[in-house]
Amino acid sequence: MGSKLLSDTVWESDPELFDIIKSEKQRQRKGLEMIASENFTSTAVLNCLGSCLTNKYAEGYPGARYYGGTQCVDKIELMCQKRGLEVFNLLPEEWGVNVQPYSGSPANFAVYTALVEPHGRIMGLDLPDGGHLTHGFFTLNKKISATSIFFESMPYKVNPTTGLIDYEALLNTARLFKPKLIIAGVSCYSRYLDYKKFRDICNDVGAMLMADMAHVSGLVAAGVIPSPFEYCDIVTTTTHKTLRGPRAGVIFYRKGFKTNSKGEKLPYDYESRINQAVFPGLQGGPHENAIAAIATTFKQAKTQEFKEYAEQIVKNARRLSAGLQEKGYKVVTGGTDVHMLLLDLSSAGISGAKAEYILEEISIACNKNTIPGDKSALNPSGIRLGTPALTTRGLKENDIDQVTAFIDRALKLGKRIGEKSGPKLVDFKKAVHDSELSSEVKVLRDEVETFSEKFFIPGFEGY
Ligand SMILES: *Cc1c(COP(=O)(O)O)cnc(C)c1O
């Protein structure tokens, strides 16, 4: 006799929860997802995540586990590692990969734990300038990221006028601060990173170079933007952003030998240190269902279809940037080379927070963001807009023009509402719902949702 508790589907056993999942599905279908870090993963990835692999404990690494019965998950993890090297054109003699990190943040913390001693020094792009929390963010009053609690972090900045990374200032600061590790990686930056310049700076100060390509790894895999591997010691990434896989992280590290300034050949010692930091240092059992999903993501990322997808992401972002500029908006750095752009609303008559809110109200999801030179991180003057998720749903340049028109109308409407409601966000929110302009908000939302319904979402044939 089977147990109902065990065999019932979630819609049979827990309709209260299932209703919320259904609402989320509706939300994803109705709205236009422009959060630059989000995407819609494939059916194959969802199949792996929901598979029996979630049942298996496999602490350790393939061939050296602390549990029995790992013959299948060993094969999967080795397959995942092999495909990970292949998709980024890496030789197994020169690079290794750890596919166990639970997500991007733990992957980064594992690298610092492995290679930088407690209170050792690191440098990363400042969070308000487009860096990530895990690159060491702290404020005057508080150490925000654990990276800044357990390590000493010094930010580098973008030039407030151009919005581009100030490599010269980075070099000067690095010479004074003498970091052990410099991080080249961004969550909000629309131009290529100059990895060679980062390498030169690292060589100058004797630091290791880590690229955190979390946002752009899908574009790197497809070969549509420069790859960091040539210049880096370590490369980390998430697998759920442009790479379009499951929520997880991976760490690539150099193997083999490096030649020092005296011409001596020395072995890299990253492999054992990084593997030990991930397990048993920071994590327990690896999520083999996620690792299987990463493996199939890597397989997909090698296809011609994925390459075309990645090219389309960039085309769409460029079209969005050009369209918004035609309508008179300012785009930080004047455009984009990647999957996202940063819209500077400082002269558009609406704050970043209000823009985010009015766009959400018309079913376009994005996030408010600081722009270079912003005084307050709490009240930023920009929004970040990305195209990976829309491109997955099949939007092309012409469709992006329609999205641009929706955004423009929403921002103008928001400006008018703001002029009536005054500066406070709470009053603005009230006016969006309850003023003579509310009906215009609703009309716009209906148009966006009707437009959105036309586009496909993978994995949505099921639940
Ligand atoms: C998203 C991101 C991360 C963290 O990923 P999580 O999976 O959210 O922990 C790390 N670094 C960069 C640059 C990112 O954009």
C-alpha cells in the first residue's frame, strides 16, 4: 500500500500552496521581466531540479565520497565538470572546476576562504558603482557583506562622469592597499571589462585576479563578449543569469604551472584549497539535482541556438538603449555592449524608486539602481533594465521597440503623477492607485499584459 502523503501531487495535497505557485506562474506570464539577473530556464533544467537526485547525499567529490551509492551522481558530477571546461574552451590540464557551490555568493566566499587568509585584503568594484555585495560591501556604520567582516575590503570606483571603471585610480589604490586578490566582476555595468588591464594591475601589486562573471557567463559561453579566462587565476559564476540554468554557482581555477618573474616554473595550488574550502570548509552535501541541471545547461550553452540567443540578448539591449536615447533619456556610458543598461533618470523628472514602482504597476519588472555620482544609495536616480528574460521568451528588436514605448509612457505618466503627489514615495504610491491618473495606469497595464501573453515561456506546459 502506498502512502497518500508520499504520492499525492502538490496540487492534490496542498492546494493552498499550489494556488500561490499558480499565481506566480501567472505573474511571470503576464509581466515583462526586465530584471537583468533573471531568466526563464529550460524544461530540461526544471526536470533535473525536480528529479530523484535531490534525495542523494554525496559529501566529498567523485571517487572520494563519504557515502555509498554514489555511482550515478559521480558520473553526473564528472560530466558536469567536463562540460563546464568544454563550454568555456578550457583544457583540463590548465583549468579545473568545482560545481558544488550552492549559489554565486557562496562560490565567492569559498574562493576568499581558500585563497585569502582571515583579514587578508581584497578589492572589488563598489556596490553603488555596479559591483556585487559579495565583493566586500560595507558602509560608514556597518559591515554589510560577510566578505567585509572576515576580510579587509577596499572598493574601486567608476569615473562619475563617464561611468567607466577608473583603472588608473584602481592601480594607485592597489599600490597603497596591496590586496591579495582583485575581483573583476559586475552586477550593473554595461561595458566590457578590460581583463588585460586588470591582469597588469594585479602583476604590478602581486595580487591574484578573480573574475566574477555571474551576469555575463552566458554571453561568454556563446563567444559574444570577451572571455576572462586568459587573464585570470580564478573565475566564478552563477548559472541562473544569462547562462539560463538552475540557481547555483561554479568556480573555475587554474591548474598546472605558472612561470614567475624569474622564469621559474611553480605549480598552482588552487585546486586542493578551493575544493577544501567548498567542502568540508563551508558546505555539506552537494545538491546533485542542481549539478545535473548545470550539466544540461552547459550542454545547451554549446549549441548554435544558444549562441543565437546570446547574440539576440545583446541586439535587444542595444536596441532598447538606442530607443530610449531617441526618446530623450540618458543611458549611463551612452549605450551597452552586454545584456543590460543603466538608465539615468536624474533629468527625467522621476526618481529611480518611483520609476521602479510605476513600471511594476504596469507589469514591467526592473530595479532602481544608483547611477555614478549618486549622493544617496537609498534614493537612487536610475533603473537597471536587462534583456535576457525577454529574449528567452522570443522578443526581437521590433518587439523591443514596443517595450521601449511602454517604458516611455510609464515614465511620463509617473512624472505627471509625481508632480501632483509630491516627493514622497508613499504619497506617489497612493496616487498611482487612487487619483484621476489611475485609470491611465490601468490602461497601460492592460496593454502590457496583452502584449506579454503573446510570448512563450519554457517549462510552462507543466505547472
Ligand atoms: C548575482 C551575483 C552574485 C551572487 O549570486 P547569488 O546566486 O545571488 O548568490 C555574485 N556576483 C555577481 C557579480 C552577481 O551579479
